[in-house]
Amino acid sequence: MNNFDIFNGDADGLCGITQLRLAYPRQTTLITGAKRDNMLLNNVVLSDNSQLTVVDISLHSNLLGLTRALNQGCSVEWFDHHHSGAIPEHPNLVTHIDTDPTLCSSLIINKLLNNRFVHWAIVAAFGDNMQDSAYALAAALGISQVTVDVLKDLGMCINYNSYGACIEDLHYHPQELCEVMRQFNEPMSLVAETDLLPTLKEHYEADLTSARRTPVNVINEYVALVILPNSKWSRRINGLYANELSNQFPNRAHAILTEKNDGYTVNIRAPQNNPLNAHRVALKFETGGGRHTAAGIQHFTADQTNNLVDELKRQYFLQ
Ligand SMILES: [Mn+2]
């Protein structure tokens, strides 16, 4: 029988599978990717009767792969906090799915493991930007401020590593991170014994510095636009840089255009002081989608820029 661990390559996916494999060691084939590779189960070739552990990818988006796996006689255990859609009833499927907005996959797993590797869960919560949950858990356990700061740094840096259009854009393959992380029951030991954290931090800072050097086209008090070049650093940092600008200028909506070979991708952020309808702006374009606060357009062309600016102005001007 073959065992597969299938998990998102971001901090939550990695910390989730780390907790599970520390608790239940098992030889497995690792299937992971960049954060945006969220259809991992649909795209994997499984052997019949395998055991699958799936962490931090949506069941809804992977229903095809799940159905196929169950038909092949595989057993599947699923841990996640994304929208799942209707969960198929099958004797070989066990799910631990909770879409409570204060939970991430690693917090769900932590609860099942009774805080056994809770520091890893806190790393994940910071990585998934669930600061309140992370701080609350740390406070409940009386974890020192110094330790919390390190766990937060680690979570944000592992999360940063997962951004990019494809695996080649990433500094570390998440599979490599997974193999390193599972050697440590305790993330503070990983930080003490490896140079992973300072290395990621340096890359993170370098990417941010490059982004900050790019001119910001301030359309008016409520709308600003940035165009990042076709480069790996742009693809790694565009979303995090959009968040940074949004924190810095809370009255302003932001659109970050990242050049690619045949146009642009777009990250949109609603103003923090008016955090609505970013997805509405994005949906004006064919490949747009997202949430109220953060949305995106997969494929965008330069001649649509005026349209986008008009939509942003219409949505956010004088509100
Ligand atoms: Mn997550």
C-alpha cells in the first residue's frame, strides 16, 4: 500500500502535515506545491488502495480527484478550513473540516492532537494571518512574548515562501521545507539549529525592497495602482506588497498589476476603511474573482487599465 500526504505548500499546510507526521510517523509520498496550486488531488496519479492524508486544500476544488481516489479503493482523511461544498458520504472518507473564520487547518489538527505540537499550530495561524487566534492560543498557554515573536516571524516567512506563479518562483520547494520541519517537535529548535528563518527573512526583505522601489501611481485619495515587472520577485511579493500598501494607506484601494508574458495578473485590495466589493471590481473582468477585501484578475491586458481605474474610482471614490 502506498501512502500519500497531500498538502498546501503554505505555512498552514506545512505545519498541519508536520503535526500529523510527528504524532503518527509514516512513510509517505509528498504531494505539494505553491500556495496557488490548490487542486493537488485532481492532478496526482495514485495507486489503488492508497492511504491519503489531505491538509489545507478545498474539498470542493478537489472533488474530482477525491471521487476518483475513493473509486480506486483509497482511504482518505481530510483536514481543512476552506469551503467544502457537499461532502460525499463514503466509508473510506473521514473529514475534519471547519470553516469557522477563527480556525485554520493546523488549528483544527492541533485541537485533535490536544495541543501536542501547539507551537507549530501557532506558526500556522500567524502564517494564515489569523493573528487573533494565534495570540489567544499563545496567551492561554502562557507562551512568552519572545517565543511568540519568533513563531510569528517563522509563520510569516514560511507563508511568504509559498507565493509565486509556479514552483520555480519559490526559494524552497515546500517538500524540502516539510522534510526539514518534521525533524523538529518544536519550531523554536528548528530556528535555533538551522538558518532557515534568517534566510527566508532576507529574501522576504529583498523582495519587499524591490517592490517599494516601484513607482506608485496615485490616481486620487482613494485609488492607487502599481505595475510590477515580469520577474520572480514580483510574483512572490505582489499579494504581500498589496497588503502592506493597504495597511499603510487605509483609505485607499490598491491594484497591483504584475506583468507576465501575455499581459498582467492583478491583485486588488479594498480600502481597509471601506473593506467592501473588491470582488465586484474584479468580476467586471472575465477572469476576475475573490472576496470583499481581496480579489484578483488572472488575465488582464494593458488596454483594460483605464477600465479598471474607472471601476475602482466608481466603487471607492467619495464613499
Ligand atoms: Mn489555510
